Amino acid sequence: MNRKKLLIITFTLIVILFSLLIINHKTNDLVKQMDEYGIKYEKGTIKVLNFFKYKNKISEFKKEKEVENELLLKKCDEYKLECNFDKLDFFDANSKLVKIVKKEEDRLKSGKFVYLTFDDGPSKKTTPILDVLAKNNVPATFFITCKSDKETLRRIHREGHLIALHSCSHKYDEIYERKESYINDLEKLQKNIKKAVDVEPKYYRFPGGSNGYATTDTVREYTANTLQKRGYEYFDWNCSTGDSGYPRPNDEQLIKTATSCGNSKQIIILFHDGIANSTSPKALEGIIKYYKEKGYNFSVLNSNTKPIHFK
């Protein structure tokens, strides 16, 4: 064998060896990736011989996860969740998407509902409340009066919240004067709402609650019995923010009060959005966040909601 052939053979062997080292290094990287992704592969074999096999496994895994990510992002849109993970690779994005969507689906299956209900409005103080509800994709029920700001009332209706009856005048000495007084008051309010947004609410709430200091047994029983025959239902509450208290509670106190109502599967929270008393947008944000983290669904009052009646 002459010197030239020996050099060619030596060079060829060096190239092959160097290539094998590179492939081995890349194969080790692929193995690390598969371990990270949890991809099963044959162990104990000569890794370098499986380079293309491992590469195909990772490629197929990536395609599967990307398809799964697309489906999860559609669910994010459906549930209106924050799912922007463009800066993450497909695997980290998938992990986060799975957790977020699962948490939302577990919440929906929990059967736990919280109902945000607002009395005495709407007023100019209702607008920032509606902004918070829209931002968090949360519906609410508004028990209104005849002093309602009509444009805000239309926005409430337009954004999918429920309009309910509270009182036209909200003057206790008038609406609780005789047994028929409150029904007469509600009929005026009903006409007012019909004219403004063309709906006829069937849910109502006694000003002060059905067992309030001004609500006599006679008025409550007559109203409830009469309106029930007409298909109406009244709702008290089992949780309150205390936002009508004096001196007015601060945000932290409002949140603490509204999140200290036990672990019932159905929580109806009393808020106010009138001129005199109202819950702050910041407190509302905190209350919504708390109940979301506890796995509650948010809904307007409906036929599946068990009415709460004070005794």
C-alpha cells in the first residue's frame, strides 16, 4: 500500500469517526429531549444507530402537541381565557395550556355557582362596575329602580346581564304602607323597564330584604303569594359585601366580608350600585378573583337557582 492510499484511508477513517462523534453527540441531545418530553424509546441499544429513529419520534411528538395546542387555544377562546404563550416553545406552551384549560373545565363541572347581584341602580357608579364585569367575562343580576340611568340600563341589557325588579320609588314608607303598595310600585317599574329595553323581568327583591325592618309579614306574604301566581319569584341573599354600612367599609373590608360566606355550592352576593351606596371596582375585582380561584362558576339568576328567602 503506497503512502497516498494510506493517507486517503486514514483521512476517511478520521472523517467517519468525527461524523460518528457528532451523530453520537446529537443523539445524546435527542435522548435528553425525549426524556424531557416523556417520550418512550428503546434503552440499552447503541444510541448512534437510532439517530434518525429518535429524530422522527421527536418530530411526530412535536406535530401531535402542536395540533393539541391548536385545540386547546380554541377552548381558551371559547372559555375566554388568557392563553398567550407565543414566546414559549411548543412543549412549555402545551404544559401551561393543559393546566389552564383543565382548571376551567374542572370549575365548570364543579356545580358551584356564585351570583353577583346589585341593588338600587343603575347609576353613574354602575359604569366602572360594568367595565370590571366585562374585563373578567362575568355576568351579574341588577335589581333596579325607576331612577335608573336609561343608557346604562341599555348597556346592562346589551352586555348580557340580567335586569330584575327592586322598586320604582324605593321609599319604604310608601311601598310598605299597605299590602298592595309594593305590587303597585313594581308594576310601575315593570312598565319603565319595558319602555327602556323591551324586557319584562320576573325576578324581584324586596328593598331591605324580605325580613327587613320595614317589610311587614302582611306585605311580604301578600306580595309573594300574588306574584307567584303570575310567575314571579323573589330572591334574598346569603352573602353580602356590607357596602351599605356606615362608615363605608374600605376595599379590603368589602373583599373580606364578601369572601367569608362559607363553602356553599350556591352563593348569592348582595352588592349596591346606587348613588348613595356602591361597591368599588377594586373590591369587585378582588371578589371575582377569589371565587374564580375557588372554582366557582358565575351566572345570572335563573330557573336553576334555588331562591333564598329570609325567614
